[in-house]
Amino acid sequence: MKVGIFFYFYSMNIKQYLDSTYLKTASQAGISDEDNTVIVKGFIQEAIDEEFKLIMIRPEYVKMAKEMIEAAHSKLVIGTVISFPEGTNTLEDKLKEAVTAIDNGVDELDFVCNYEAFKSGNVDLVKQEVLSGTRLGLDHHKAVKWIIEVAALTDAQIIQISALIKNVIISHFKENCFPQVFVKSSTGFYKTVDGLPNGATVPSVILMLENASPLPVKAAGGVRTYEEAVEMVRLGVKRIGTSAAKAIAHGETASGEY
């Protein structure tokens, strides 16, 4: 590797691309609610200390995160997930959940698309939730991300749903809003077979980038090293979701599932 390339590769400030993420419930983690809250607090404090871009947590922890961030006078941004992880909630329920998160101080809303409805041909339902959810977020000055769950889709479906989201946004919102609406790869909770990846992969991200543009793309799950994170950024990804942000930022290999 030439010296210039080496310097670029290892001098990128990857932290500002990292959305440090913890989305397990207590039952999923196999621990008590109290112990799970302790873990969430640890992730929030770590994100503050490491100066990551964002902390991604479940809605019930948003208020706690807001209090910790304000007490620390930190610039850390708070994100939460809506209709997580299946995306099958009604539009009314999705919007209600998002409004509560907004009231509690969230900065970014990551909606799970009803990708099963999309796969079954109910394109209008997905268009309406993308329109309504995005409008709610932007009206409250929040970034909005649409999780499409690439592991549940064929390449053709990744292309189609990325283009669908793009077309809804460019048809209904002004160009200056585009940077605030992302297409996001994965929840990290989808169950695959035969050990196939359930998060972002280079091929799936390329399809998203090619078909969601001019909307930005977030690669979530599957990025476990600094080198992989840099590769995603060089492809054109604007954000990376990971439960091992600190390990990645410090050049270590993440051992977690997300």
C-alpha cells in the first residue's frame, strides 16, 4: 500500500459516520429490565465519550438519553426505531409511536418499511407510510430513515423499494430535504438461513446507492472492522449502524452480531 493511500485509509475520522446502536429488549438479551437499562446507559455514555455521531436506542430509552446528553453538554444525536423490527404495524400506530419519540426529544426516526406488504404487491401501502412518516419527521425537523431489510429481499426487490422511496420523496418534498431522508439497509434482527448475512453487504449497498440517489444511504449491520467501515464510506454511504462502534473506531474487530 502506498504511503498516501495508507495515510488516507487510517486517518479518516470514522466516528462521525458511526451510529452506535443497542436495540435488544431485556428478554432478547436474556436479562432483567434493570440490567438492560444499565447496558443502554453504558452505550449512551460511551457514545458521548467517544463523540460518535448518534446513539440508536429503543423508544423507551429516548428520554433517558436526552437527559444524559444534556447533562454532559454533548452534541450526540439521538435516534430511535419505529415499528421495529418487523415493520408490520399500521400506519396509525407507526405515526403514534413516532410522535411519542419526538415528544421525548428524539432527533432521528428510523422507520421499518412494511417490506412484507411490498413483497406481496401492496406498493400503495408502502408509498403512503413513506410519505406520511417522512412528512411527520421533516415537519418536526427530524431526520428520517427507511429500513428496507435487504436480507429479506431479492436484488430486484432492493432496487425496486429503494427507487420507490426515492420517487416518493422527490415527488413530494423539496430538494433541500433530500439529505435528511435515508434509505437504510437492515434491522439486524432478521433471521436468515444457512448463515447468510442479515445486515449490509457491499453488493446490497451498491444497489441501494445506485437506486436511492439522491437520497443518502445508511449501512446497518454487518460492518465489523474499521477497514469495512471505510470501504462503505468510500462507496458513498453516509452513516453506518453498529453495536460495536468503539471497537471499529479503535481499529479492532467487532465480535457482536450487529
